[in-house]
Amino acid sequence: MQSLSSRATLSSSGAFQGSQAARFEVRAGDVKPDTGSQRSEVSGPTFNEGEDLYIRDAIRVPSSNTFNVPWQIVQQLHEEDWSGSPGMAVMLDNKHAIKLGSGDGARTFWQGPALQTERWYDLVYRVNLSQSSSTGFVEVWLDGVPQKLANSQTRIYGQTIQAAETYLKAGIYRSKSSTGTSIVEHDSIAVGTSYAAVMAN
């Protein structure tokens, strides 16, 4: 866990599944001492180049979220031994519009809708982990509906990993110049080798 005390908690208020959801918060001026960043995140398992993964994450933005520009990442696949931006990131802007692409903004695989507050969205994306832009690919489902991607198709090819290993992180990581309070809830996070597997979580 990389979070200031009390910024990563469990919420019992209307979880997506079960009785609790994970709640992450970052306020103006919050800086995690060991990273020097404004973040509240938990880390998961490590994956290798060549793996074909389905990742599920139910996301809700509370109405008390007052985040303002320029960027925040709410889930990412961050490469091991890598000091740059993650190869894959789920981002929210200050209007709560959701996007999937590289963390540095160089590649946008999917531009999704603006998320309504206090509503759960069930996001699943398939990612073939590859440093090759002709081998790596992405597919996306939102609330069970296949999404049209940046190429107007349901699959888009591109580089999805920048090093041989990557690990999953969820929560909030945002620009130091951000203002306001970021609050995002996550539930039912699952990683599997098929859509059916993660939906059975």
C-alpha cells in the first residue's frame, strides 16, 4: 500500500458486490513521503510480457469528489524497474470522463463517457501485454457492452507494456498540481484469462 494514513479505507455504503468497497482519497497537499507523489494506492500481482489478461474493476465516483485538472490515474499496470509512466492506465479527468491508454497520454486506446457520480460502472478490459505495437492489443467492455475504441473497432493494436514485467495498482495517483479532493471507490477487482472468469468473481 502507498497511502497516507486514513486515505485508503473500506466503505460499507452501497458496495458494488458484497458488503464493502475500497475507498481511496487524495487531498490537496497530500504527498506520500517515500514516493513524493500525491497518491493513495494498493498494489497487486506481477504479470509478464506475452500474457493475455482480462482485468475487471467496478468504479464509483462519490459526489464529494472535487478533483480539478490536470490528470489522475485510478488504475494502472506499472512496469517493474521502470521510472516512466505506466504502459496501461485508467484515467479520469476533472469532468469524470474515463479513458484507457498509456499513462503519459501518448496513446489513447479508448475514450469513454463522463461517469455520473454515485453510480457504479463495471469496467473490463482485455490487454495483450507486448512491447510490440503490432502484437499488443486492447478490448474494452463497460457494463457488459463491448466498446468502440479509438480506431472505431472493438480491438485496437499498440504497445501495451514498456518492460518485461508489470504489476497492477488501483486507487488514485494524480499530478502534484492537482487541486480539490479526489475520491474514487473500487470493488470486484479481478484478473483472469477470460471474460467469463473475471465476471464470475
